[in-house]
Amino acid sequence: YEFKTRSDHGMTSPKHILAFTALLGYIAQAAMSSDAETSYKYTIPVFKSDPAPLQRNLRNFLRTGGESYLRSGVDIESLTNVHDTHYYGEIGIGTPSQVFTVVFDTGSSDLWVPSASETCEKERCYDSKQSSSYVPDGKKMSIEYGSGAMEGFLSNDTIRIGQRVVIKNQLFGEATSHLSTKKKPFDGIFGLGFPSLTDYMTPPLFTAKEQGLFEKNVFSFYLTKNENEGSAITLGGWNETLVKSEDSIHWVPLSEKSYWKVSVESINMGDLILEPTPAIVDTGSSFMLGPEEEVEKIAKLLGAIPTHGVYLVESSKLDSLPSLTFKINGRNFTLSPEQYIAMVEGDYAMLGIKPSDIEFWVLGDIFLTNYYTIFDLDKEAVGFVDINSSEPSMSATENSLTSRLARAILGAFSYIRGFLKSLF
């Protein structure tokens, strides 16, 4: 189309001014809309902490004569310092934001960080005096974890995840005592479980849901193996480079809305078939955990040796070990020996399956690193996508931004064409 900018008198036509103004307005609106829409889905990197003390101590044990003890049949006392590795990332609290590293944990529902109100033993502590959006609460809180505890009090402030997700008026804990994080590379915990797991607050992502912050009330995890970089949590959706279509997602309805708990129809290993059992999908556990009696049956089948609270198998037997299959909502999730072995050191390999006194299974990172995992608050379901060791070529944020900008540009051209037709 020929766009004439002057009337016969050499002056800009009001009609053309109107068209040009409308065009600029549409382009600005499209750009702003594209930018705003990306706030409804945001990806942030998460990082794996140093190898667990359990793994370091076991490696040292095997390197300093422990193998001879195993061969002799001598019983070794279990270690008490058994912490799992964790995936952690950054959030901001307050205005302006005070930055903290937190564990994104589907096995709990509370948010807390260290407090500056008393002597703070961490490098970063929340200081309410520095935040203009702080609202005091003061209710006492105390939480017991498997590897520690926290005590403190509640406060209210703005939570930022990345630069776009802003959760206002969120209760969280200021920890005055936090044994579980003193020697860890993270500051606090960001619980992703359901409200029924906490006595203190609406979990942050459920507050975000109430405030309509996300395109979808979903969060998803991509966890890399062997401490590789690239792990990420996506809020408000999933990574389209890994999830080509929603048809590729195997949805599993929750059996209970507290933890992200599902029903496992069977667990098979060779000729061993275990009975149906509940299982928790838990990003805060690096191992798979199971009832002691059931894990002992698996260990016996593998010829595994118990020590340090875990089971070891001889490295020379790895190629002949059977696969482990969980049947969940009609689909088999099969782990090869390479996938359920947590560590190999010399003549021995450590199973990524630990016995526990709980009555259900925990599907931790040994399981989850094999699947892109999606947690849907609205569907009340967990979705699994078999990633087959594929690496994401583009983050969800980049992919989302690219597609939205493309739609905005195409929309602008369509608008221009229609507008110009009406004028000329």
C-alpha cells in the first residue's frame, strides 16, 4: 500500500495523523502486552548443592580400607549425619528486594529465610527495616524437618521470583534458629506443597494463584544429572522445547492434596512384584525412599550389602542387574541400573534407593532426573514427560518471549492492513 503523508495543501491530514497515532499505539500496546504476558510464565535456574555428606563419607570409607570390611562381613554403624543434596535458586523479599537462595521443595509448604532481628549466622538475613512493603505479623512458628529444624516468627512482605513474578502480601517465616541451613549453600526453604501441610501461611504459589499471576497455575522442574548445569524451575507453565505438546504429558491425579502424592499400582524388579503403594513426588529428596521391608526385598534380589544407611552392590555386576519399574496411572516408568545407581566408587556402587520407616515411597531426584515433571495446581495432578537425556535448547522464558513477539508482530501487520484499507 502507498501511504501518503500529506494532503493536497502540503499539510499532514488529520486522518493520517489518526492512522499513524493508532498504529503507534497498537505497536506499543503489542510490545507491552508481549512483555506483560511473559510475566505469567517465568523460568529461573536452580543449582545443585555440593555432594551430600553421606556420599562423601561413604566415598572416603571405601577409599580408606572400607572394602575389606565389606568383604569380611563386619557390620558398620550407620552415620547420623545423613543429608540429601538439594536444588536451590534465588528469590527476592521486600522493597527493594533482598536476595536469598532457597530450596524449592515440593515436600513442604512453608517459606522462610534467616532473620536479621537477632544474631544472624548466615551471610544474608532479611531485615524488615530495609523494606517499605513490610507488614509485621509476629506469630511464632516452628518446623521440624528430617535433617534439622527452624524457629522464628511470621512477617508479611512482597516476594519476587526473577524480575517479573511479584507476589504481594505474602506471609513468610523469619528464622531466628535454623539448624538445617547453617552449613548449606542456601538460606531458606520455599515450600511448593499444598496448604494442608502448613499451619502458618498460604504457600506462595497458592497466593500467586489467588492473585492471578500465572498463565497456568503450574510449575515444572527440569533436573540435570551428575551436577550438570541447566536445571531449572518454570513457573506458570512448562518448557515447550521439552514438552512438544500437552499430549506428550502423562498426567497422574493426586491421591491426596498435602504432599504431591500419587498412587503407584505396582513396583517390579525382575521376578519381584511389590504391592500397590502411595508415593510422594519430592524435589527435596535426592534418593528414592521406600518402606524398609520393601527396600530390603529389592536389596536381597540385587545381592546388595547394607552399610552407612544405604546399600552397595559390586560394580562388576552392574551390567547384569535388572531394571526397576514403577507402574503409575497405567504407564510403566522404568529405570535402568545406570539410572537407579547413585554413585560408583571403585569396586562398589551405591543404590539410589534407601530404606525408611515411612509407609509410602518417595520419588526423589534419582527418579525425577529422568523425567520432566509438571505440577498442576488446578488439575491437582502431576505430569511426567520422558526427556530421554535431551537437553533444552532454549529456556521456557526465551521460547515464550519469541513466540509472543512473533504473534505481536503478525497482529500489528494485520491491524495495519485492515486500518489502511478502511482509510484508503
